[in-house]
Amino acid sequence: MIEIKVPELAESLTEGTIAQWLKKEGDYIEKGEAIVELETDKVNVEVNSEYSGVISGFLFQPGDNVEVGQAIATLDENGTVTGDTNEVATASKQEEKVEQQQKPTTATEEKQETNAVTVQEKENQRKPIASPAARKRARELGIDLNDVPYQDTLGRVRVDGVEAYKKSLSSKENQPEVRKQQPQQKADEKDDMVERIKMSRRRQTIAKRLVEAQHNAAMLTTFNEVDMTAIMDVRNRRKDSFYKKHGVKLGFMSFFTKAVIGALKEFPLLNAEIQGDEILLKKFYDIGIAVSAEEGLVVPVVRGADRLSFAGIEKEIGVLSEKAKTNTLGLRDLQGGTFTITNGGIFGSLYSTPILNAPQVGILGMHTIQRRPVVIDKEDTIAVRPMMYIALSYDHRIVDGKDAVQFLAKIKALLEDPEDLLLEG
């Protein structure tokens, strides 16, 4: 019997959650064929079998957490698939011999066996379905799993359910006697109107990283606004010829990516990270572009963006966005990154404060373009222009406020003068 184990995923990933089994018990699987989909902190990955054979059993169910190197299924290399039900028939002569030598049981033995089976069935009916980690935690807390009401959508008790039940017991013990005697009718009625949904591993990771970013960095945000007239004029004049030549649309993101790179070259501390008591200055420009996916925001990386043309940037963003939508991003697509750009404007956001994508020390927030009256300095007149608010969140531990403000002003200047952007970007 061969064990299928969780392979090495990435340097920073040590565990995952079983999203779904891609085969059934009793199915025959070829070497190199995918057997399970794992949800990790970053992406979903498929685990391929290193052997051919019949799947004799799954050791974990969807929703269970598994660690790298842990056995998750067993495979029988000598097994065969028989019938429409895909039952496994082994060719072991040892088992055939045992079956031939087996003697019929007496009536008493049969009765005893039947009674034992009945008792076992009753025990199984009383035994709740729970993950191994939940059973372990329940034993540590002295909790009967039958008493735990918190279950996931598949009816399984999980660790967070055990913890929640323990917390509810503690809170009840600490409540005054008068409150214990109060009727629970209203609370029960509201419970029927509440849906409990377990957070996906990726959503938990997003939440954890966002909180860590605010706790571990001295994050500040500075704002400015950009007159998008010049860029919109260039796009309107060149979009048709650009698409005809390159097969991709000329969007705003390539302009902003080039502007960010131009500003990073002038203010290199925003293209750095902190490692202990050292500052790691990065002299390459791998720009993360935040993309909204079904399970939350992901930040795939456009590598060597400084060496790409406008068309190259647009094509790379298009490929990464499509991967995000189809849930096919690889770990390498998300690793690294020296600076991040996020565009809340596609959802209509007018003004917001982006949160750092640790360990990066800078993130630029784009917003919706809104036509509003502004004063034209050189002409001393008021005109209606397409304006966009931009925001820079930065780590004040290594980036001074003066540099942050000037960095954002540099981006504004490059965007408002596309010719200068082409020369410096």
C-alpha cells in the first residue's frame, strides 16, 4: 500500500486545506494525474499522484487542514477496478487463502456478532463527525463533541467550533444569576435568521496579513489629485492604432506603472523593505497589481516592469487578471513584489486609504475619475476636468513624510505630462 503525501508547496507554505478530491475511492489513477485540490494561503494547487494504482482510501475530508509531508490518501498498486461501483478487488493470494480457511460461525457467535454490530452502529450514530484537530482540542478542554452545536456547512465539528463552545460555557459561568434565568426566546429567534459561514483559508490569510501590516508598520497615508486630461487625450488618439499593432487595449494601468517606476528611481526607499535592523534596497522593479478574485483580493506581480513597454505591461496584466478570474494563478505569480498598485476606482471608490502589502513599504491607491471644476493655475481660470484622487500609504519607519509627499507629487507630474512619462519611465 502506497501513501499519497502533501508535497513541498513553497518556501513559506507549510500547510493547506483540502478543497476537493478530484477522484473517488476505488478510482484508478495514472502517475502524474491530479488527485486533490489544496487551498493554500495564496492560491489553490493540484497535487498529482506519483504512482499509478487504485485509490483505496482518503485519510482526510474536504475542509480538513493538512501539513506538508502528511499522508492524505492510500493507493493500491495491485488493485483493480471492478463493476460499475468501482470496488477494489486485490489480487493477494494471502487474502484468498484466509477466506478459504475461514470457518462458519455458530448460531451463538452469529448472535453475539449481530449484537456487537448493533451496539457499534449505535455508537457510530452518537459519534459526531469532527476533524482530528477538533477531537484533540475537545479532549484537552474536557468537552464532549456531542454537546458542540457549532458545525460547518458539511455538518462537521471543527476546532473553531470547539473553541466557540468553550467560550460560550465560560461566558455563561461568568454571567450573573439573574441573567441566567432570563428567557432565551428572543435569542433563539434571531439564531434562525443568522447564517454561519466559515472563512476560507485565503480569506483568513488576507485578514491576518492586513492586521499584521497595521500592527507591525508605522503606516501613514498622503493624498494628491491628478488631472487626467492629457492621458485621456493620448488614449483616445492612440487606442485604435495601439490595439491594432499590439492586440491589447491601452489602459490606465500601464501609465500608472511607468509613473510609479519613474518615482521609485528618484525615491528608492519606497522600493525597499525592512529586515531586522537593516534596510534592503531593491534595484529591480517587480510591481504588484491588486486584482479582485472570487475569494478576495490577490496581488500578482508584473516582473521587470521597468524593462517592459506599455504594451508589454498591458499584456502581462491581462494574463494575470485572467488567471485570477479562473483561479489558475501559480505561487510564483504572487511571490515577491517590490511595490503595489491598487485601483479601487473600478468599483467606484472616490477616496480611500490603501493598506500596505507587507513586507513592502509603499502602496499606491488609484480611484475613480470624476469630472469636477478645478482652477487652471497658468490660466487662472476654472474649468471642468477629469480628476482622480491618488493615495500613497507608506511605512514611516524608513520613509519620511517629505519623501512620501514628493514621491506622490512626482507621480502626479509624470501622469499630467505623458511625454515626460515616456522619457523618464
